[in-house]
Amino acid sequence: MTSAITYSDSGRIDTRLRISALWVAMLFVFAYVDLFSLYRPDVRADLEVEKLSAFDINQTFLFSTTLYIVIPSLMVYLTLVMRPRTNRVANMIVAAGYGLTVIGSAVGEWNYYILGSAIETILLALVIHHAWTWPKATTRP
């Protein structure tokens, strides 16, 4: 006696979940690329004299950096709870803005950083794509 296994999953993942997962993945890549930078002697030397690239490491820098990370972190949650129209626009604007900053920060960097930045940019482009192609709600009679 064999019984058939049926699955109720249609195979489609909700747009909100897809976009939220892309934000999570982008943040993981972002964090690890920055952590890998700590293996570089030039970065460690700059940190010893309270510098990071062209920036002085002070309260303003750390506050701004925290704010920079908080925004995509909040997008993970906000994508799940915002109304579709607001969600689409917010995701397209925030992802495009972050894409520009990721590309800008990769100029002149080491290969691992460029690779991580390319992956981040692809993930952000997918956020924009899914937000842009967000399915219209169907009305039932």
C-alpha cells in the first residue's frame, strides 16, 4: 500500500519574504567583508591612529556608520510590514542609494572587497527588481 505525498506549497515565495531575505543576505556579505578587512595590516595600522580610509574615527563617524547599518537592518522588518505601494518605493529608493555607496566604496579596493561589493550590488539590484515587479493584488468577485 503506497500513499501519495501531496504538497500544499505552490513553490512561490511571497515577494515580501524574498526582498526581506535579500536584505539579510546583503547585510551578511557587508559585515563579513568589513570583518575580513581587519586581517589587512594597512587597515589595522589606520585603526591604531584612529583613521579609516579618509575618515577620522570619532563619535560622529561611529554614529553615522551605525545609522548607515541601521537603515538596511530595519528594511528586513519593514519589508514584511509596510503596505505594498510604500514597500515598493522604499525598497527601490533605499536599495538604489545603498548600491551607489557600495560601488563608490569599492573603488581602489582589494579584490576580496570588490567581490563582496559586487555581490552586495547584485543583491541590491534583486531587491529593486522584486520591488519593481511586485505582483498586483488580485480582487476577488
